[in-house]
Amino acid sequence: MAKVLDSKIPAGPVPEKWKEYKAHQRLVNPKNKLKLDVIVVGTGLAGASAAASLGEMGFNVINLCIQDSPRRAHSIAAQGGINAAKCYQNDGDSVYRLFYDTVKGGDYRAREANVYRLAEVSNNIIDQCVAQGVPFAREYGGMLANRSFGGAQVSRTFYAKGQTGQQLLLGAYSSLSCQVNAGKVKLYTRYEMEDVVIVDGRARGIIAKNLCTGKLERFSANAVVIATGGYGNTYFLSTNAMGCNCTAAIQCYRKGAFFANPSYVQIHPTCIPVHGDKQSKLTLMSESLRNDGRIWVPKKIEDAKALQAGTKQGWEIPEEDRDYYLERRYPAFGNLVPRDVASRAAKERCDKGFGVNNTGLAVFLDFSESINRLGIDVIMQRYGNLFEMYEEITDVFPGDVANEINGVKYYKPMMIYPAIHYTMGGIWVDYELQTTIPGLFAIGECNFSDHGANRLGASALMQGLADGYFVLPYTIQNYLADQAVWPKVSTDLPEFAAAEKAVDAEMDRLLNIKGKRSVDSIHKELGHIMWEYVGMGRTAEGLKTGLKKMHELEKEFDENLFVPGTKEGLNIELDKAIHLRDFFTMGQLVAFDALSRNESCGGHFREEYQTEEGEAKRDDKNYFYVGCWEYKGKGVEPELSKEPLEYEAIKVQTRNYKN
Amino acid sequence: MAKNISFTIKFWRQNGPKDQGHFDQHEMHDIPDDTSFLEMLDILNEELINEGKEPFVFDHDCREGICGMCSLYINGTPHGKTERGATTCQLYMRRFNDGDVITVEPWRSAAFPVIKDCMVDRNAFDKIIQAGGYTTIRTGQAQDANAILIPKEDADEAMDCASCIGCGACVAACKNGSAMLFVSSKVSQLALLPQGRVEAARRVKNMIAKMDELGFGNCTNTRACEAVCPKNETIANIARLNREMIKAKLAD
């Protein structure tokens, strides 16, 4: 039976909802806060900011991360920036515009009330970070500088060189460290959450593995918050860090938390192309490069063929023979169209044979025009570290002059191609960021709520910090208000013992398969299936094939996996095997959702549903809802429930980036 | 175009902090030189696992040079040799030649005990930050971000100091096992900004006291740290740290 999900959106006009909520929510008095424990899993932007804020309020926080330090969480790799509706550039920006752009960018599949709240608190985030000493870029007058990002016609993105995620994370990490010092947060590094423990229908703790000793440990609390990021590594090759995984989220899903919109996966248009079968990850080149870089492929197919054969170089092709296809197709937004649109346009050109590298799977990102206009110094100041990073990886420096045609200097262009980057889907949460399991909350990339079917650039940092600093610390109190009267939950309860035993049994199972194949070799194969059948261009037929192949490969995993070593002590292969087990569940979930959604929207593109011009064709009549999936067992199709979307502040229309 | 190279890799094996440790050796064949150093180690591990052996353990995560997790001592240099400084994950095999012997060791420092093979425990860095590497502000109470103007030059310099990724290469390179470059980068970032001035004296004293307590050595200006820093932090930061410390002491 499909369930009715209560999103708990407060009544009243959209701009008033959050104010009203805060005015009437239940609070916890200072004495009672001291009695309440909260587990926060993860120390990225969302996890660290939540743990720091909750600790500061007086709660006792247990905070875990899989890395050796909270400062290493993958939020650190975000390059471009963070959006806020400050309107420091006097360009007509406002909370409403940021809200509108985010909903539109998400292809009208996000929850209105959540997005409005996000836009509303965006300004507080900038204030908070500056007070922490985050060194955002500034103008000569001493004011904060901004740049523009895809999907917006204003400059509202704050940045710290190409290292904005790093600086914001270090800001959150410093606040977290302050609370660790104050004794309000107890930090556990190199610990991984393996299961959530449910007592009387409420999340009351977790089972975590000490990754160095291999021992399982029990943690109990009054509420559990997961901030464990997305599931991009299901595809093996992605821009995610090697350790990113969805084990915590999938365990919550198996224990009854609904998983929403898994098919909304973001493919980032500007990554360094794949170069060989030994590659372990894909490197992102910040979207901010699209401010000054122009994306093109040759107009003539013979030029493309010469580029692929290596007999011609990009800089030998003169201006008139270049096809700046984004500027051609989308004159109003040009190179700054949203990510899903830019990615599909690149795929379309490459599919037609216009790819520019030896595999035919790359397009150029060219800075010649900007360097000629602004000078190399200005461009280096803006993107110097990205150019250097590109050179380290590819041996090509994009600031080098390569050719001069008719007095015009041509610089070496970058080559880029789309890659899996971010997952908009995630654990279903209500307005309070609570999952369908009472007492279990999900924040940051790990939940689904704010980005709809496509996330705009510089919005992930905004959402992670909004959830962690400004939303969850309030909404969790509405849940915790009556929890102080409950006695502390003992970790000796049979529910804890049973959960620990199950995790232990799973480790034994994986170790005892003693087959022939390494975790990575199977993971790579899963990645190929995902990219081929559940990637950028999906069809009903392909998705069914993908599901079948995943099913067969999962059988291979269960029967022919080889994990060396034992469960005592550090065993990196065992940990990877557990992650891979859950990537299988995740991959199938993405495919089921993609198969059930017979429309194209945002990051989900079904080839059967496109306009004559190749644009995504939404079906608001039948699919204007959040697809929420309930686990029904291994290998069994999960059950779909729907949370209908209701828009009152924004008129739903077809996305248009042309004029 | 990528060419293939073959070489010998000697890698450190150590089962926990108390184990004496030893080198293992493996022949690598036909590795494309556009492979990254860590991808080469992935290939090594795949081969070890196929032989039924346990993989070689090392820290790594983002593989984009920003998380600071990777930490290998390659041919006697932290992160291996590059011209402008890069992390281990940003090192590519094109920097090596056919027939090379490549030696891989962990960070060796008393304050960074080995967990396994080349994975070390750098929690000491977190403890130093916990001692004072922050501004004590309450969430949600900050004034408008443009209320305090900060000269661009100061903000840019603070940004350079804040670029430290906490990898620990500076400690590994220093003959004294000093953490001064790491500590001074954080102290400098906050000392350069008006927001950080309020607690400047308290911060520098507490962080230095914690650094000493955790067993890091002193600075003797050999500049080995800045030579290997993947983010090009400079010892000008250490000079600033010393000035901040003197200022704080004089005010006592």
C-alpha cells in the first residue's frame, strides 16, 4: 500500500512560513538541553555546521567521520562558490529571485516552501562565515566580491579563489573544533556508521565501526542526524572522493526511511575527460570557468575527425570554423546555462561525431577571447589554481599562446566532458528535515529536498550550511522537546545487540565468499552499467537491461568476491566491499525511479520524452510529485509512494534559457 | 600521447605503531605515464589482491589535491618532487622514467604514529586547532558581512594562509618534526583579519602550548617545510607567528 507522506509544510503564504514556524515551534529549555544527546554522522558542511551549532546550543553531540579529520570531508573540494541573495552588486537580486531561480533551475520538481527558506537564510550564511574568518574574495574598497554562475542573470555567488568549499568547510570545522574544546562535541574520527538502531519505532542510536581496530561500537542518543553526502560513486567514476559512499543512507532506507527521487543525478558539464581504464576518479573543473571560457566544437566534421586522429590541434581552427553551440542554442544564457542543459548539449555534439579528443568524448573550453580582452594576469588571478591543476593532470597549460591567425592570438583550450557530480535525490525528509523514521534526520546532499531535478551551481554549499547552521538546529528541537523526560536509552537493549550482530554477520559473509574478484573490478563493472544504461540518456528499454545486468553482477558479487584479511584491525577491502554491497542497492533504486518517471526533467533525461529540438519534455500532469521509495527486500522492486507538489508562489512553466 | 613505463616499487609495510616495519618490493609493468601516482598504487593493490595478498594501505580521498588526506614520502620527498608543489594525488607517472626504483614511505614523525603501512595518525593537528584555531562566535548572531571593510590585500593574504590543507608534509620534511608552518598558517589567517584580532593573543598562546605538549619540535629556520608545502605556504607565516607570540607575551 502506498503511503501518504506528510511533509508538514506550515500554513500561510510562502514567504511567511519559516517565520511562522520558528515563532510557534516547541523549544527545549537550557537545563533539558544538557540531558539530550544527538548523534551527527558526517563532518562535511552540513554535518560539521550542525554539530557545532547543536553543541553551542547546549546539546551533547556525538560526531563521527570516516576520514582521519573532520576537515577532510568532500565538501572541501567544492570550487566555485556559494549563492546568497545579498544584492551587493546592485543588480536587482532578492530572496524571491534566488528562490525563483532555484526552483526553475530544479525544473519545478523541488518543494517550494523548503526552497524559499533556503533563499531566506542564504544571507545569514555569508554573515556567519565572514565572522568565522572565511577569507572571501573582496573588491579594492574592502567589500565582498561576487561572480555569476549558471542559471542566473545576477552575480550572487561569493567565492574564495577556486577553493570556496575548502574555506567554508574550514570555517565550519573551526566552529566544530571550538565546541570540541568546550566539551560539547565528542569527535570520533575514522569511524563509519554501519546501521541505525530503532527502538519502539524511533531512531535511538547507531552501530559504528572503528575503522582502525575493526571493532563495532554502539552509540545511543535521543536523535540521529545523518549528513553522509550523496551516492555519486555508484557510477564508480565520478567527481566524488574515493571514500564517498551511501552505506549510512542505504542502511536507513533498509530500516524504513523512504528514499526520494533517486533518479535525479547531476552530470557536471566541465570535468576533465576520461583517459584510460585505470582511472580512479574524474576531476571537476569549476563551473566558474564558464564565466570567461567559451565552449565549442568544430563546425566541420572533417576538423573533428582530424582532432580525434591527432593530426590537428584546436588552436589551428580559426574563429569562423568554431561552433559555440551553447551561445548558438541559448542566446540569453549562453555558456551559463544550467548544468543539465550544458551536459546534454555536449553529449549531443559528441554523439554526432564532433568530439575533439582521441575518444571523441570531449569538447573545448576556450579562454582565448577572455585573455585577449582582459589580459592573462586577470584570468590567472581568477582561475590560476584551476589552470595549474589542469596542467598537472593533462600536461597542457590553458594560458599558453599556441597560435596566431589574422592577428588574433589563440590559447590552448581545455578539454572537458560531463561526469557524475552530485545527487539531488536522497533520503526523504519533511519540512523539519526528519525522515519517515521518527528521530532520524537527514541534512545536506544526503537528503532530497531543495534542488528538485537539477541543482544550480553554488547551491550545494548554500544548502549544506543552511541545513546545518540555520534549519536543523531549530527543527530538531520540535522533536526533542518532549524527549528530555525519557530515560536515557541503554546500548544493552536487545535492539542494539541485534543490529550489531547483523552487521557482524554481514562482514563474515563478505569475508567468507572467498571468490576470485576484487571489489574494485566489480565496482568498475557496475559503474559501466550505470553510465551506459542509467546515465545521461535513459530509455525504458535500456533501464530494464541495466537492471537485469545489475542483478546478474550482484549475484557475481555475492558468489565470487574476494576480500583478503580478517575483520580484526584495519581492512580497507572489507570496508569497500560493504560500500559496494550498498551501491548495488542504490544503483537499482536509481534505475527503478528512472523507469517509473516517464518524462524528462532536470538531471533525469528519458530519450523518449524530448522536444523536437532535443530539450527535456516534462509531464506535469502525471509526474508533478516527489517519488518516494520504500525498501521491500533485496532484489525486490521497492514500493513507490508519492508526495504531490503544490506550488502557490511560482507559476510552473517550461524552462527557457533561450530568451 | 601517453607512453608506458616499467619500474620497481619499494613500499613500506608496518602493522601498527609498535611493529618495526619493512619494505616490500613489486615490479610494475607497462604503466601509462598519464596515470596518477595513486592510480598506479591502485594497480599495485589490484595485483597484490589477485595474488591473494593484503593491499598496501595508504591515506587518500579527494584525489584533487585539496582534502589533505594523501601523505606519501616518495623518493625522499613528501608528496614527491614537482616544480610548484602538489599533493601525492596530483603527482603523475610522467615524472618518472622507465627502470626507476620508486621508494614509498609514510610521514615519519613522533607526533604522527603509523596506523598501518603508510597510513599515519594526524589527530594531533586537530588538537592544535581545537586549542584555538577559530573565532568564538555564536551561530546566527553575526552582523552584515559588509559591515567591516577589509582591504583586498589583507583578504588575499589571509586567503593564501588559509589555503593550508593540513596534510602534514611540513612536519614530515622537518628534521625537528616541527609543526610551525601548519600552526603559523592558521594563526596568520586569523591575525590578518579584523574578525580574528579579538582573540589573537589567547589563540597564539594556546595553540603553541598545545603544539609543544603534543611533541612537535621547534623551528630552526631550515625552510624544509616551505620547500615541500603543496600549497606554497611560506615561513613568513612563522615570522608572523613569532611576532604574534611576542605581542601576546608582552601584554601579559
